[in-house]
Amino acid sequence: MGSITRRKFLATSAASAAAITAAGLMGNVRIARADDEIVIASLFDQSGGLDVYGTPMTMCATLAVEEINAAGGLLGKKIRLISYDPQSNMELYAQYAQEAALKEKVAVVQGAITSASREVIRPILGENKTMLWYSVIYEGGVCDMNNVVSGATPLQMGDPVVEYGMKNYGKKVYYIGADYNAPQIIGDWGKKYVTEHGGEWLAKNLFPLDVTEFGPEISKIQAAKPDFLYTCLVGGAHISFYRQWAAAGMLSKIPMVSFTFGVGNEHKSLKPEECDGIVSAQPYFQELETPANKAFVKRFQDRFGGPDKAPYLNSVGSGSYIGTWFWAEAVKKAGTIEREAVLKALASGMSWEGPSGKLTIDPASMHCTQDVHLAKVEGGSWKVFQTINQLRPDDVKDRCDLTKNPETAEQFTPQI
Amino acid sequence: MDLVGIQIIQVLSGIATLALMGAGLAVIFGMMRVINFAHGEFMMLGGYVVIVCTEQFGINLWVAMLIIAPILVGLIGLVFERILIRFLYGRMIDTLIATWGLSLFLIGVITWIFGNVTRGVQTPLGSYSFGDYSEKTYTLVMIAFTVVIYLAIFVVLRRTKLGLIARGTMQNPSQASCLGVSPPRVYMVTFAIGAALTGLAGAILAPLNTVIPTIGVSYVAQAFITVITGGAAAFTGTVLASGVFGAVRQIISFQWTPILGQVFLLITAVILLRIFPTGITGRYFRRST
């Protein structure tokens, strides 16, 4: 390797700066494509550790695009979906987001599963003026005009489920979750809610994603004697907690409510005796008994190999179907795929009704007001027992107002 | 009082878990000096054997766990010893690369067959009460299994001719070969036994955890830290290191958080290896097995 001289360094930086600027400029100019198609991209992990989430999401985006095309397309054109596979790898997220924005000049990116990957692509797509639609339940607080969110937030899921627990089980709450930003922040939201409603927040304990041994924690929970347990565990290794909890005979002794249970199809991996009675709040369950959802589940299963082969749908998987359709409706309303016009159409407080119910964009946060359903595991599947209609995504209302400050592009966290 | 009792059981369970994870590696790495990066995947295979046997074929859980899993994983180990490992004895870094590849291969094959889906068997035997606390009965069974497995290992290695031949061959293959022993065959059998012990450990831990193709990653680092800290006398060392690490981790986890438990386990490992660069048994119990 040659040494880096000052002159060489300056030359290289100037060249790359020029290249980046040029690339940025090109991103702004939306060159007319082959006239008969609109290109959009999906960025969901179809391999690696997160493929359990990403594969159904890709399928749902595909189904939505096929349906839109079969119904005559969008603005008289067919949609072409490019399904990138970032392989559960953050570098590939960055690379594909750039490729989608600069090379393919897509109209929208439906993308990111974990909050970590969303925070990788959000600034890239923001700089390149390409819309990002995020449809996964998450820790809330993103305040970015370019990032439309149809996934539910802690206010929409965490608060109802904790409220249910405090009403039915008691006021002492013990929280456990996975050790990264989302469960960390969701825990803080939980603490805020519990303390503001006269409850007692006993503990917030977080576990690295590869922990499988929960013996000491289970004894600790027994020692703390909470009225109920609030969990936000994530991933395959953490399912061990539910197994060990049931094996210690705790399932019938201390009730459990959760933010994430079911999102990784935990109730399908465990035996009914290991998880019956756990309560979760989610914007979508495959078991929802509405005609719109039954028809959607049937279309999905028919398209992907029948009820036995098609993956089970939860609020993560179905999210990309909702996101893709909702975006298409916004394009129809705007009459163009031009980003600013579509965002403006959405920010007018646009609504769309899908398999999970009605969603309405809140212009202040670009999140969705939506229905949330409370369900309990019974015999290994979800039994929806209560629907809370049209919950607003007001998590960070005090700080986020995109109608006044459209240039905001940050993520707010709870203030305790 | 109840609290102390339950904590003692937790500590014993933590020690037993580490000792179980380390047993097979103590053979393959401790005795044979093969850096087996596929150790976690052999454990994962043990878990899958249990799941397939009980779910697909309706075989009794204990039979699947204690008999079928070690035999099958042992045979798989034997096959890979023949086609991969046997060319690499004495080349430690090469074994690392080769078994790393083997680990990725096994993860791939299992994902291909079973999908990247979480599976598991329910923990048998229910729970028992201990004052205010309740705990799973299976923990006690797992501790008992670990004790029996280690007793068996010590008896075989110290009291039988097979054990003598194995130990002799590992120490000095050429001398052993002069005495009419075939070192390649001894290596082959020893590796298979190491794999069988690893599969057994994976099977015993399966009802406590979940089984996914990538679960090995959760096991392999802990197993290596334990066996390396144990030092030259692989089995005595693994037991001693498990004792220290298991106690440190469980007590810290209980008093503070599981993250600090992991942190203190690693700090303890660093301190131990600083004091005993060749492992605990590099200084104490040098003449043990």
C-alpha cells in the first residue's frame, strides 16, 4: 500500500465529494422510466437470522403489488417490485438502499425490519429524497417527514396491554426484555405509563439476545412478587424464557402480558401448556374475524401454496401488505408518484381500510391512527377478545410536529 | 432461607450447564487439541435428534435423549472425522478453519431441512415448590445427569484399558504405535466419543431451551472459555472452571442483572488465565485427568 500524502488525500476527497454530490443531484432528478412501469423496492431480510420475519413480509409486498396490477395498475402503469434481500446484514441494508435510490430511482422503499436497520437506511433515503415506508411495530418516536410509519407504537400497543394488566391483575409490574434499543425504550414507555397511573414499576431487566438460561431471573421475579409480568423478549433464544417459566409452574401463578409475544410466532413454537393465557396487544392477528381479514388470509394462502405451506401471518408479516397498498392509494390520490405530492396527499390526513382495520395518517408524526386488538393465547392460537378503535400515535406529540417543522428528522425517546 | 436454598440450586444448575457444554469439548479440544468450532452445532444436532424422535416417531423422550442422540451425533462425528478432521491432527489453526466451515455447513443443512424455525420439546416432570419459590424439577435431573456423565468419564479414563490407551495415544502417538496401538483408530474413536458427549449435552439441554439451527452460537463460546480455563487436565479442569464460572455468573445474575453476570464471567476468565496462563490444572491437580 502506498502512503497517503496530503496532495493525494485532497485529490481523492475532492473527487469523492464531487461524485457524492453528483450522485445526490441525480437522485433528485426523477428520470422518466420505461413509460409503462413504476418501480418500487422492498428491503426485508429473506435470509439470515431475521428471515422468519422478512420472508412473509416480502410475500405480502409481492401479493399487494400483484393485486394492484391485476386491478389495472397505478396511474395506468404496472408496478415492478424489486425485492432486495439484505441478509440480516446492516452493510447490505446501506448498499441496497443506495442502489434503490440512486440506480433504480424507485418511487418508494418498503423496508427495514429491526429498528437498527431502519436507522441505517432512513438517513440514506432521506438524503436521496426517496420515500421510506416502515410497517413494523416498533419503539416509536421517529419524527421524519420522509419516513411514513404504519407500524404501531408503544402508546398503541404497550399502554393498552399494561392498562389491561393493571385493571385485571394488579398494580405491581415487572418488565423483562431483550437488550437493544427497542425493548430498552419500550420499557421506559412502560415505566412512564405505570408510574403515571399509580402503579409500581418493580424492575426492568434486559437480556442479550443469545441468553438461554433464565433460572436466576425466574427466582428473582418470584422474590419480587409482581402482580403481572410485562415482556418484550425477542428472537429464538429468548423463547427459552417462556418454556422455563412454564416448567417452573409459574404460568398459572403470575400472569403475563407482552409487547412482542407472538410477533416471532412464539405461540406456534411452544406447546399450548407453555403459553396459554398470555395476553398481547397487536394491530393485526391472523385470527381476526373480520370479513376483510378472512378474505386477505385466503388470498395470501392461495397465492403461497395453501394453508399448510403459507407462513403464519402476524402483525409484522402483514405490515408490508398494508404499507404497499396504502402507498398506492396515496399515489392515486396525488395523481403522481412524485415524492412531495404523495407525502402531501398522505399528510392531508388520508385514510385507508385494510385487513387490520382503518388506518389514518397523523400529519404531525406521519404515523397511523389505527385499531389495536387485545388477544389471549388459547390452545396455542390467539383469541381476540377486545378491539380498541382508532388509537392515535401520540407518543411524542409534545416534541414532534411535522406540520410546523417539516425538516425534523430524528427519533425521540421517552422523558422520565 | 428459601432464598438461599433456591440460589444454591441455581448455582448448581449453572455449574452443571457449563460442565455439560464442556464435556465433549474437553475430549475434542482438551485431549485431542482440535479446535472444534462446530461444537455448538453438534449440540444443536443433539437437540434436533430429540425433536425428530419425539415428534415424528413418537419415541420416548428419555430414550431419544440419553441413547439415540449420543449415538447418532457420535456417528455423524465419526463421518466428519474420516472425511475432514483426520487430515488435520497437530495443525490447530487448520482445524479451526475447517471446523468453522463445518459449523456453517451444518447450520445450512439443518436450516434447509427444518427451516429457520424455532422448535423445542416441552420441559418434562413439572415443578416443585421450595418455600415461596417454585422451580422446575428437570433442573435437578440435569444436575444428576451431569454428575453421572463425569463419573463415567473419570472411571473410563482412569480405570479401564480403553482409557489408558486413549490417554497414552494423546500424549505420545509414536510410542503408543510402537506398543501395537493404531493411533489413527484411537483418534477416530475418541473424536466420535467426544461428538457423542456433545450431542448428549445438546439433547439434555434441549427441553430447557429452544432449538433453532443457529442455537450453537449461544453455546460455543461458553464451552471454549470453560475448557481453556480448565487447562491441561481437561476433565478435572472443566469441572473446576465450570464451578467457578457457574457460581460467579448465577450469583451476579441474581444479585444484579444477567448482563453483569456475563460480564463477570468473562472478567473472571481473564483473571484466571492471567494467574494460570496454562489453565487452572496447569498449576493444581496436574496429575489428574
